[in-house]
Amino acid sequence: MSVGIFGLAFLAMLGLMLAGMPIAVSMALVGVIGGISAYGVPFMDSIAPVVWGVQNENLLTSIPLFVLLGELLLRSGIADRMYIALSAWLGRMPGGLLHTNIGACALFAATSGSSVATAATVGTVALPSLQRRGYSMRASLGSLAAGGTLGILIPPSVNMIVYGSLTNTSIGKLFIAGIIPGLLLTSCFMLWIWISSVLSGTVKREDKVPLAERLRTLQFLVPPVVVFGIVMGSLYFGIATTTESAALGVVAALSFVAQSGKLNWELLRNCFVSTARVSGMILLIIVAAFILNLTVSLTGVAEAMTKWVAGLGLTATGFILALIVFYLILGMFMDVLSMQVATIPITFPIAVALGVDPVWFGIFIVLMCELGLITPPVGMNLFVVHGIRPDKGGLQDVIWGALPYALIMIGFTLLLLMVPGLATWLPGHM
Amino acid sequence: MSTGAGTTAFGASTMNPVAATAATSSKKASTMKQRIENLLATVFGAIFLLLSAVVTVETLSRKLFNISLQGADELGGYALAVGSTIAFSLALMGRNHIRVDVFHERFPKRMQAALNWLAIVSLALFGAFIAWIAFKVIGDTLQYGSTAQTPWATPLIWPQSVWYAGLVVFALVAVGYAVHATRLLLGGHLDRLNHEFQPKSAKDELKEELDDLAQRRAVETQGART
Amino acid sequence: QDRLSFKAIGQPLATGLIQKNKEQPFFEQFAAKTGLPIDVDYKPIDTLGIKDTEQLRVMKAGLFDFVSLRVSQNSRDEPMLLGLDLVGASPDYATGAKVSKAWFDTVDQRLQQQFQVKLLAVWPFGPQILFCKKPISKLADIKGMKVRVYDQNLAKFIELVGGTPVPVAFADTHQSLSLGVVDCAVTGPSSANSAGWPEVTTHQLPLGFQMALNGYAITLKAWNRLKPDQQAKMSAAFDTLSKDIWAYSEELFQDALNCNAGKDPCTTGKKFKLTQVAVSPADLELVRGAVSKTSLPVWAEVCDKSNPGCSQKWTAAVGPVLGLK
Ligand code: NA
Ligand code: NA
């Protein structure tokens, strides 16, 4: 398939999406039609084993589990009260609860290897409170979609593991390297919320809460801290893998719900329905992405594009700058994990040949993946956060809301380019 | 959720007597829909609660007693295979399969109707397509007598036949919706078609989530006073 | 002269030096290396998003012409494959080569009949050995420890020795070791080196449980498009390739052991400081005993079910090589 035909197919997919066809169908349709027209019946017969392979992937099991965990904390009121407590402490800052969103995402990121799960859980917990307190839905959704991306920058991180195994880079070093950029990016997001809030003229902040009351709210933090502690602790102290820690979290959350006396069939049913709807939406898109990816990989277009970018004869800095543009564009259309697997084998050797540090490049790739998660039209975190919003508005809200954060990420990537030590200093002292 | 279909029925019945009969049948359909939804949600929830329990037992026994059930990860894979197909159906019934609606609202009514119809029909075709091609997986598994390369040595046909049943349910639900949408289109009920099949939007009434929220808030306020 | 264009499913990209230095170059320069008028479009399986357990099914669908077949994973659909590489049957390269040669034709016939795929060659990643983060001086020391395994056969063997087998995906194993989810893990020394396992372990025991075999196969559809002389040329080319890989694999194995233990020569990996445990005759006996005690009976049950007489055929063909009665 020539690059020209491929471009047309991509435009067709874009057209289908913008015309309001379901995202999953648009991706699968272009994948299936493209694949069958190029490779005939054998392509069709190859789809089914791929679909079973994706749906049978234990790593993805953590998605419904983390969503269910969030639902339990949410619907039993536990997360609401945590939010009350956090907002009592953080809400005075200009921007109010939006800071709590970012903080909660960063905290949760330390327990989750996936940005999608981070956005889903914290979003499920936060959005009703935000809506109730009259925050702009656009700003709320944006902060959650962007905050959720911290899930793959702050360790543990599925994307870092994939990068490490593709490039023979130490996964331990990558994890350590993610800590400083993760905390810095968190601060950048909060700084932006502060600034944009002040600039907007109508500074949104929560009422001052008396100290005694604030101290009293600390008790609301006990169940979530214990649940997060179990998830995080089981991961960090060698008791469980990611999916297992999610399951432990579900059991812990369930016992807190039971303890609060709110455990009943109605609550469980609501949790199940919401969890199924959110994860069904995400997983159907993932299935479609794999069908599309089969066609894309067969055509070899991703490689061709990567080679073209690589062939420009640039310096290391110029190369990274070109890659930012390249990944920005590719990330608009591709699932980030597919993007990683398809491009790293070509871009990594070039980067290393130009003298770029492998660990630094890993953090760079993860940042590019974070960016891809919140750029339309294919941005998984946009879909997730949109999927769980309580008021059912349009997708454009989350797209516009996340835009400033996408710009911050690009700016932050440039900062990392100027001060590479932000990523390489800590692992260098291991 | 019942509230959406209920309001549709009410709105239709005030319009004309013909639609009133449609309203009765629609009410029946809505009860049926809720029953299916409840059933699917129960199975879905049971799968993941059970998985969580098994994994917790596995993790604790491994840590505390050095005993491993050896297969919690395998079970997780099967849970996802079955659970995700059920989730596809529930997401469909809740209109959660995501669509970009940036331009949709600005289109004229007839075009919106056409696109809404096309969206559900394409989803039904996709569901039917997946179910159709997946049948080959079942056939191959039977032919080869495939057995998982795991400590449990699970005959693959067990999880795969349940997975397949889930895909068929998804296809049937989607085709059911598509047939319904087609009848609305051919009958000229464009408003109803648009109401029932548009991408979720702010115009939609608040759902049970918000009732739930209000209830929790009431309890909280009460709690704060005591 | 007609030029043919074939598609190949390769090993995953991260697999290591055999994939990088032997397999990929061979397929990418297929015409030059074989003298056949065939161009091959080579795709590592992970970039396609296809799971390795699905290789035989995808090959049967006919989308691809060649496959770099993973033996253990695909024995899910064709149990006979595993007869090439039962736990304990091949503790070293020489035995491994003999065992796989003795069973090759039987597997080839079966694959042709069931999947319309012809087996061209078989080659090893190399001995799968034990890495531990607790001190061990012999294999029996893993008693009571949690050991990462990758399949059913290995799990039974670890149980036999008294360890607790824990199935963990390769990508998760580094984390699982560092977290203490497992105390030991099994893989090839080269894979362990590049995945950084020596960062989180202290001991290596260079005793091969399995050879981690792979095969090259071609669909009959593609095979039958070739003239007899071309078929002969292709068979010869894959023979040469697999011989080359057997030798290279052994080199890499020794080199990776050196690297892990911080010795010289170490040219293919990073140097670490693992304690290398000497393999005792008792250890060797323990591993060899696994064939009759666990791996053959366990495998026979599965294989005979899908293909009556399978294990009998194996005992007849491979038994003499191993001196089994
Ligand atoms: Na994380
Ligand atoms: Na994107």
C-alpha cells in the first residue's frame, strides 16, 4: 500500500470520526477494509486470533478492576468525603479543587502503571464533586485528563517497562528517572491552574475552613489512604503485580463499604453497570486499535515515516525537536502503546547514535505518550474522562480543557531537553 | 437506565394516538432492556468480584504461606475475555460507545437522523462481523483440542465458548438496536430516532448517577450535622 | 524470471541478539542470502500486535508465508511441538540438537497435516537457567522458594524439586524479583542480562532446564509455488541458517554467563557480579530425572488426547537418544 493511499485511508477514518461514527467502528472499519483490500481473505481470517489475544490479556484486566475500585469508593461516599477533606486543605489555593485533582492523580499514579486507570479512577471520584461545586466542566475534565497522564510518568509505568524491554534499558533506572520529572510536571500543572485562575479574573477557590474542622476532616482520609496504601504498598513491597494490586484494592474498598453499612444490592448494581460501561467503551476501542494496528504494521507506513524523519541529518537537539513534532502528529491518531512499539526500534538507535542518553530518551518517549493520550482525535484519556463525566456534554469540552496541559507538556519536554539532569541525575546516583 | 426510555414514551403519547400504542410497546421494551441490563451487570460484577477474591487469596497465601494457586493471572485473562464482551453490550445499552459530537449538533435534523442511524447500524455490523469471524476461533480450538500452556492446562474451549457467547449477545443487542433505529427511520420518526440514538449530550436528562449523588449528599449533610 | 514476494512473522523485537544479528538480516536480505528470487517482508510479531500463542492459527489463515515459530507457546494448539523440548531432555547443546533432530520429522508431518505449514528448521535461544536473589549452592536449595516459571512443564518440575512455581510474564519478572514476588526466575542468561535481572539477583546456576526452541516454517501454499530445485535451495539455506544459529547461540550462552558473573570475555552484554554456582552431577541427575518423573507423563496426557499414540511415538524416536527404557 502506498503512502498516498494510506493518507487517504487516514483521512477517511478522520472523516468517519468527525461525522459522529463511533470511534471504535471508525478505526476498525478502516483497518478491516484497508487490510482486506490489500491482503484479501487471509487478512480477515487473521483478525479473530488477534481479537482473542487482546481480550485475553491479563495486563488489561487491571482496567476494569481499577475502575471498579474507583466506583466503590465513589458510590459509597468514601471518595466524596476524601475530596471534602483534601479540598479543606488545598481548596484555598486559587483554582481550588482543580489542585486536588492533580494531587490525587499524582498520588494515584504512584499506585498505577497506566494513565487510563489513573484518569478513570480519580475522574470517577472527582467529577461529581466538581460538578456539584460549580467548577467549569471544561477545566475540570482537562485537569483530570492531563493529571491522569502522570500515571505513566510516575512509577510504576507500563510504558516504561515496554520501553525498557525494547531497548535493553534498565527498568529500575527508568522508574527512578521518572520520579523528579513526575513531581515537576505535577507542580507545573498546579502552577498553571493557579495562574489561569488568577488571570481569569474570577478566582475560583473554596471557602476558608477553620483549623478544627480541617483536622476533623482528616478522619475522612483513613479509608482511601488505607486502600491506596494497600495498592501502593503491595506493589512497592513485593506482594503483588499491577493487576493483583488492583484486585487487592477492590477487596479493601469493598470491606470499607461494608463497614460503612452502605453495602447493598442497589449500590453494587450501580457500580457494576458504570464499571462495565466505562471499561466496555475503552476495551472496544483497544480491540479496534489492534485491528487497525495489524493493517498499519503490515503496510510498514509507521516505519517509513520514522525513517523519513530520521533521514534529515540533524543534530541530537534538532533530532529531538523533530521527534516532538513527529510524535505529536502520530500521537493524535495512534494508540500510544502501538505507537511506542512501532517507532522505538527505529528512533532509539538513531538517538543513541547521536549521543542521547537511553534513560533520558525513555522519559522523553513517555512524555510523548502522555501527550498522545490527550491530543484529539484519538486520545485515550480524553475518551476515558469524557466517558465518566456526569453531565453528558460534548467531547469538545475535554479536548479544549486539556489543550493548555498539552502545551505545558511540550514546554516541559523542552525544559527536559535543556536540563537533561532532571531525568538522569537521580538514576545516576543509584 | 429506565428514565430515558420512560420519558420518550411519555413524550410520544402526548403527540398522537398512534404513538400511544408505540409507547406501550416501548415501555415493555424498556422493562426488557432493564432486565437484560441487570442480568448482564450481575454477571459482569460477579466475574470481577470473584476474580478479586481469588487473586487476593492467591496473593496472601503466596506471601504468608508460600503456596501459590498458580493461575490467578490465567484466570484474570479469561475474566477479561468474558467480562469485556459483556461490557461491550452494557456500554452499547448505555450509549457509551464514544462518538465525536463536535459537529453533530450543528447538522440539520434529517442529517443528524441519517448519521445516528448510520452510527448504530455500523456498530451492529461491527458486532456481527466480530461474532462471525470469532466463530473460526471456536472451530479451530475444537479441531486442535487446544489446551492452555499453563499449570491448570485449561481446555481452551471452556473460556472461549463463554467469550464467544458474550460476543454473540453483543451482536444481537446491537442488531436489535439497529433494527429499531431502521424502523424509526422508515416510519419517519426522526425526532424519536435522534432522541434515542444521538451521541450523549447535555440535553439529556440527568441519570441515576445524579440521583445517587443527591442521595449521598443528603447523607453527608446529615453526617456533618451530627 | 518471476520474483516472489513473501511475508514473514519474526521473533519479537526485544528477543535478543539471535533475532537482531541472524534472523532479521537473513530475511531482510533473503534473495542475496539464498540465491532465490524471493523478497521477504519481515515483521517482528510484537509490532503486528499478534500474540505468539496465535502463530499457527495466523499461519493457517495464509496472511503470512514464513514464521519464526515459538515452540512452547504454540504447543497450545499443537502439543506435539513440545516433544522437541521437554523439561530435562536437553540439559546441554549437544543433547538438545540430537533430541530435536530425532523428533523433527514427526512434528513436520503433523504441522503439514493440521496447519498446512512445513517445518524447515529448529533452533534454540539456549539453555533456560536459574537466577536467584537468595544464596543457593545446588538446585535442591530452591526448596521453599518462589520461582518464576513460564509454562506448565517447568512448573511441575519446580514443584518436583520443592519450589513454589509462580507464572510471571517475562516483562514483569524484573519487577517481581526486585519486589520479592519471586525469589528465583528461569530464563536464558542472555535475556536475563539484557533485561537487567542481575540487578535484582545474586546467583546463577548454569543448568539447562529447556533449550527454548523455535522453528522456521513455511506455508505449503508458498512452498508449492517453488520449483523442486528452488525447494532444495531453500531447505539448504534454512539448514545453514539454523546451524549458524545453533553455534551462535552457544557462543552467546557462554558469553552471557561470563558477563553476568563479571568475567572475561564479555562482549555481548553488561558486566554484573553474580555468583556462578557450579553444576554438580547430582543437579544434572535431578534435571534428567524430570523427563520420566514429570515432563513426559504430563505432556503425554495432553498430547495423546489430541493425537493418539503421540507419546509412544516420542518414546520410540527420542527414547534411545536419552537412553530411556
Ligand atoms: Na504510575
Ligand atoms: Na492522541
